[in-house]
Amino acid sequence: MWTAFWTTGRTRTAFGFVVFPAILLAQHGSSPGVRVDESSLGAKIFRAQCAGCHGLDGSGAGAGPSLNSGTFRHGSSDDAIVGTISKGVRGTAMPAFSFDAMQMPQILAYIRSMGIVRAAGDVSGDAKAGEPLFRANCAGCHTPVGAFTAPDLSQVAARLTSAQLRQSIEEPHATVSPEYWSVSGRTKSGQAINAIRLNEDTSSIQLRDRRTGKLFSVLKKDVAEYEIVRTSPMPVFKGKLTEGQIGDIVAYLVRGGGQ
């Protein structure tokens, strides 16, 4: 349950499409390789509209910043990236682009894929050795469809750098996304409250059961005490796994694992 990953369970655009980064995984001996799909529609749009400022490989050239780090100055979620592209950035050289519902998911997927390729080049671990470590220590919570308390990690390298991935394993409490904060307390009738906090208004708290995923709400007038828990339920793996083993898990995730 890696809290620093908990921003988006699946990659989605503002249009509601499910989009996976346009990457191809190829085997070179025992080491998986990752490359950008240069033939995709997203690649063609990027070369025509974006490369002049951001560079052909997204590393930044002239007026545009780097786009291959997986993190972005004006927001790294899919919605934030789509907003930056469609609205532009006032006071900068970034104009607004009117891509249609077919083009926007493609350009977003291509930008994500460049981040994956860069991250793959930044790791030195053994992805093959990382797979059994991931299955033994992580897969129980991080399922392909996303568990109730942990997200899908199959495309996590598009969102986080290898250093961020390592920190999330070693220090899961360092950065906890608000959607994974929990609530601990009890009602006036004595019923325990221990669930994921989804939302809160002036009269109630909306929650999700950790085990079943069932949604429910509690009226504040019925609550005797409660506190928002901003730490992660994920165990700390620093000291439990060696630095080399953690590096192997990071390599496995960066090179397309976690599925």
C-alpha cells in the first residue's frame, strides 16, 4: 500500500476514456527494455505541435520545460495536464490547443510514455529479481484494478520518478495523498469508526470500508469522537528489505511491472 502513489488509480482523461501510455515492452536477454511508440498518433501530434518548445524527446528546448520527468509544474494528474494543454498557461509561451476527443487521450498517453522511458533509464536494479519481491510484498494490496486501500501500480512510472518510488517504499508516511486519509473514532452508540475518508461536509462524513469497499456516511451529530489519520497503512520496508531488493522492486515497476 504505497501512499505516495495514491493520486490516480487508473490513467484517465477528462473525457472519461481509459488511457494507457503508448509504450512497447521488449525483451533484450534477461533485461526488459522500454521505448516510446514513435508511430502513434500522440507522437505525430507531439512532433508537430510541441517538440519545437519541449524537444523531440520532451527534455525541454528553448521556451518549453521538460515533459519527461513524470511531474509537471502546473499539476501532474491527467486532468491537470489536459487543462494545461487545452487552456494554455497565461504569461508564458504555452498556448491553448483545441485537440479533439480522439487526439487529447493520444497526446496525454505519449507524454506519459516519455516519462516511463526516462524513469527506466534512471534505475539500476534488476527488474527480473524485483518481480517475485513485488508479488511477495506488494501484490496483495496493489491489484491490477486497484484495491480499496491501494492503487494500481501498473503505470506508476508515468507519474513518479524512480527516487519517488523508492521513498514510497522506504518511507510510506512521507507523502500521503488526501484521498487515502482515514478516519478513526466512535459513534455515541459505541460503534467504532475505522475507514477511508472520502469527503466531509458540515453535517456528515462520507467513508469507505477498508475491507469491502462499501460506501457509507456518518452524521456528525452521532459522532462522539473522531480524528483524521494522515499516515499510511502501508508497512515501512526500510530495514525489512535491503537497499538492493528495494532497487529491484523499483526497476520492476519502472519497466512495466506491477500488473
